[in-house]
Amino acid sequence: MGIIKINVEDGVERSFREIAMKKFGYSKGSLSTAAEDAFIYWLNKEADIQEIRSNVGRNPVESMRGILKHVKKTSVELQEDLGKIWSEEAVK
């Protein structure tokens, strides 16, 4: 297991700690779990961007194929989530 030491602004650290502990609990390892999730999310996002850039000039439909392969939800679940987000924003 690797160790990465990073410096972030105080506000970012405070928010990260708060959300990580709410999601993963107030026990040992919750920050590491949240950080690993964040790294994986970022790596997947960057890999998708690189794949899109490598497909520039090709069939646009084919270049989008597989871009959400890391998403574990179905299309119906994603649509429901989006509807909830839009509803919440409309109420605000």
C-alpha cells in the first residue's frame, strides 16, 4: 500500500474530512477510503477524456461508446437521480 502526502487549502481539507466522515463513518480509515474513491473517480474521468481526445475526427457515436462504463447505475436510475436533482434545484 502506497502513501501519498499532499497539501490542500484549509477549506478543502475541512470539507473533505466532514463529508468523508459523514459517508464512511467516524472511524479509522474513513479518510483513506474517501481519498481512494476520489483518486479512482479522477483517474476514470481523465482516462475518459484521453479516450475522447484520441477519437477526435472519428465517428462521434463510436467515440462516446463505453465512456460511462465505470458507472454502476442503470440508465433508469441515472434518469431518476437527475429528476431529483432538477426538482431540488427548482425548489431553491
